[in-house]
Amino acid sequence: MTLSLLAYYLFSSCAVFVYGIGLKQSLMKSSTIHYFGTAAIKTFLTILFSLPIVWGLSMFFAKRGFAELYPLLLILVTLLITKVIDSVSYLMKSSVSAGILLPCSIMLLAVNESVTLLEAYTIALGVFLSIFLLLPLLYATRKRLTSSMPPRDFKYYAVAFFSAAFIFFAFFAYHFSWFNQEFFK
């Protein structure tokens, strides 16, 4: 069950393409590989430490009829954990700051679509991997674009965004193609 849920959020329901979570960050952060590793570690640690707190608070407030407060608490908890991780990384002389937008989006999706804490961690891991496994692919696309010299009228981010859209179509064309036998039933 857990592996199928992980595979679903990693491939079939890839958060970058289906939900748009992390698409801007993926395009922006694909410029350097150094930033890739540091941001991935900090995002992973933020999710790892914040998710049980957010999960517990959301269950607590849902039982008392205040479920609409948990997104605010999610942001506050994530901000607190991010600042702690940034402080520790500052002491270790790391210059990359972990933002809160990506971890908040991942945890919001994980808490909303899970029933147990294990499912929330599985969904968060699948979404996290789908975002950070896409970065090297976008990095290669970015390197290829810089070496191919596109016309000056093309804006780089527009070309990179359309490249990501073509990757999306390549991954999900099977669902819409006539090769899918479910289409004929």
C-alpha cells in the first residue's frame, strides 16, 4: 500500500506537473547543482520535522471543529522549523536559505490527502522526490538551451517553461493516447 502510494505521487500524480507545486522553484533552482543539493536537504529536513507537528495540530483542531485554522498553523510551524534549520545551517557556514513556500505546499497536499501520519509522510516523500528528481532534468534542459543559442526574442524562462510542458506531455501522453486500452471501454 505504501509503495503504491509513493509511486502514485512520484509518477502518476507528479506534483510538479499535475498540481504545479514547485514548478517555479524547479525552473529557478535548476540553474546550479550546488543549490539543488542544499535546498533539497533543507526542504527535506523542514518537512521531516514539521509534518508530525502539523499533522497532530490538524487532527486536534479537526476534532474540535476548527479545521480551517490548520493552514495558518502549518505556515507558522513551517516558518519556525525553517528558521531553526536556517540558524543551524548558518552556524555551519551554508549560505542557502530554505524557503517556506515549497515545504508548505508539500505538507498541505500531504495532510489534505492522507488519513494516517504514515500516509502523510509517504505522500510528502513522493511529492518531494518528484520535485527534486525533476531538477537535474531541467538543469540539463537549461544547459542545452544555453548552448543552442535560441533567438534573442525568446525569453529564457518562457522557453524553459515550454520545455517543462513538453516533458509533461511526454510523461502523460499515455493517459490520453489511443494506446491506452481503457479509452475504448
